Amino acid sequence: MTSPTKRRFNAHEVVMNPVDEPALGPTNDRSESPREASLPERIRDLVEGEPYAVLATQGDTQPYGSVIALAVSADLAQAAFCTSRATRKYNLLARCEHVALVIDDRSKHGDDIRRVSAVTATGRAAELAPGPDHDRWQAKLLARHPYLEEFLVSPSCAIFLVDIVRYLHVVRFQEVSQWVPRAGG
């Protein structure tokens, strides 16, 4: 088991290798219709339009899902969230860095699943060490979620940064496209 203090990093120290995860096939970042936004634009609209995600982590015998408040980098290559160090979520993240973030707009399309779109962002999460990167992501989280101010400045709060390997975008219930942020722009 890796010590949580050993897994802390500054945002620019981690470089994900897309080979760490199997690919669906070629990255698709173009729209099929000239009137339709490109895949990165559709992912950006969804991610920026939804303040919460479900964080998927892995325990010894089963997966776990946790609702989180998140902030995402301008290039969509990283996302940050906070959690208390006294949680199962924190302990699971300390043991296994591989995560998925699921973001969807189902609340906007209540009774028609064919109109719901979702993305699963896969990658690795690590706690940010105190310093400029921690402070920058803390400010991003606070700007997006001002009600978290008291928690974000408490000593029990840990900020995790996810280095995103790829997005899997699903529309119309079953149409799946893949986009790799660093390769796609």
C-alpha cells in the first residue's frame, strides 16, 4: 500500500500514458454534422454545465461511487475535487489511484433517456501537496463552489487532482465516442 504522503504531487509532475488504459479505437473529435459541435466542445459544455460528478474508486472487493463537487482545467485534461481525510473515499484513493468521473445531464431530461448525455473521464488521482498548485486548485474549487469555503480551508480537507487520460462520451443512450484531451487539443 502506498502512503498518502508519498502519493502527493505537484500538478506538473504527473504525465499519464494513454497506454495505461485500453483504447476504444481512434480518437474522434470531429462532429458528424456541420451543425453539430465537435466532440471536445460537447464534452466541455457538459462538464462545465454540471457542477457535480460521481467519483468511481476501487476497494479490495468492490467498487464505490461518491458524489463530488469538481472543477476542471481549461484544457479538460485535469479535474480537482476535495474530500475529508477521515473518509472511506480518501482511504480508497490512497490505496488505488485509478479513478473514473461520471458526469451527466439527466436532471435536464427527466423522462427521456435518449436525450441524456454523459461522459466518463478516466485517469489517476493524487492528493495535491501544499504549494502553488494546491492553492490554484483550491481557488478554482472555491470559485465554482463558494459554499465549500469553510471546508476547503480546514486542515482535514484534502484536494485531489485527476490527470485525465480519456473521455468516453455517450449520447442517445448507446452512441459512444472517445476523446483524449492532450491529443485532441
